[in-house]
Amino acid sequence: MLKIEQEKIMGLEQRYQQTQSLLQQQLQTLANEYNQPILDRLQKAVEIVADRKKVNYVLDVSKLLYSKTGIDITVEVKAELARLDAEAMKK
């Protein structure tokens, strides 16, 4: 009886792990699906502002180790992103 119960528990644990893995994969797929359009619009906004300002490199300040001077285009990118978002909402 004990062996049968242990096998049942092991089967339940295995199904739990499989279900958990499947749900994690589905969650990752959904996150990618919903985040990608946002990241695409952000990339487009950065490109538009960089072209307008004649900037060749745009760095994320969270990954920047040191900077003494430079052009901060954050405000312009936010404005451009808001414009792109407004356009997307109209469609």
C-alpha cells in the first residue's frame, strides 16, 4: 500500500512540474507578444530623435559606467513615443 501511495505522489509531482513548465512557457510567450510592440515603438522613437539630433550612438544610462558630458535625449524620446502611441491608438 505504501509503495502504491508513493507512486501516486510521484506521479502527481511529475504532472505538477510538467504543468508548471507549460504555464511558464505560455507566460513567456504572452509577455513577448505584449512587450514586443512596445519595444518596437520605443526603438522607432529613439531612431527618429537620434536622426533629428544627428546622434550616432544612444546609450541606456542604466548600463553606462561613466559619462562626463553628452546629449540627453530622454525628454525628446518620451515625447516622440507619446506621439507614436497616439498614432497607434487612432488605428
